[in-house]
Amino acid sequence: MARSLTRLALHCAPLALSLALAACGGSDSSTSSTGSASSSSSSASCSGYVDVISSTVRSNSNADAQCSSQIANADSYLAAAKAACAKGDTAGATTYYTQYQKVADYAVSVVKTLCPGSSSSSGSGSSPTLPVTTYNLFVCRSSSNTVTNGVCTTSSSTPTSTCSGTWYNAGSNYTTQAACSADAASRYGLQ
């Protein structure tokens, strides 16, 4: 009886091994399909790493090498955040994006100080570079990089409104409050 069981075990061993290998192969294919699904979902979740520098600030930064280098420096952090996110490195992406927000905030302040506009090229020098009624869009970002609220204001100072995270200047030089509010709605869904 013991011999017949031993023979049966030896006879079935190759079959069991081939089934185990087949199972591993099936597992690999399902993992790869799951991996592709997760990569596509991670690329969708990467859309949260948004550019917070307005097109007006970018345009004004082109007037001076120092201004444009500040914007380029900020952009490098945003690119690093998106690249890390695309690789599935959420922690790294968050770190880079947090740094990007700080660098972008500084870059915007440099551009507003050194390169506020091009009207001075007219040569009159008597008119102000920016109208007094220019609006700034400040957004409040939580620690999870979610925009919780925003403020359109003529002041360039950080708002005093309650913010569960940190205030960032997301855009400046809007000629009307309506234009500022419309940009806040389209970019961040703020009403």
C-alpha cells in the first residue's frame, strides 16, 4: 500500500509542478493587466498637480532673464512632481509639489516686483505699470494639496481669511473681479 502511494506521488509530481507553473503564469498576466490598470488610474490621479502660475505672470516674466529663470525653477519642481506621480511615487510627488507651491509663490512675487508689465516701454514713464484695480487670486491649499477656498482681492498681501492649509498666489493682474472669479471657478471649481 505504501509502495503504491509512493508511485502515485512520483507519477503526479510532474503534473503538480506543471500546474503550479501554469498558475504562476496566470498570476503574472493578471498582475500585468492589474498593473496597467493601476498605472492608468495613477495617471488620472496625477491631474491634481496643477500649475498655479498665471499666464499673465508667465508672459511678464519673459521681459527679464531673472524673472524667467524664477519661473523655470518653479516649473522644474512641478515637472518632478508629475514625473514622480507617473512612476507611482505618491510621497515623492507630494514632496515635490509642496516645494513647487513655495517656489512658485516666490517666483510670482519676483515677477510682480521686477517685471510687472511692459507699459513702461512706451517711454512716457508717467502712467503706472499696473492699474490700481488689478485683482489677485489667492487659493487655500490643504496639506493634501486640495484647494479648499479662494479669494479675489486687489491686495497683494496674503489674505487674513481662515485657511486650513497655506495661502498661495494662483494668479494676478486680473482687470476685473469677475475675471478673477471666473478663473477660480474654471481652474479649481470655486464659486
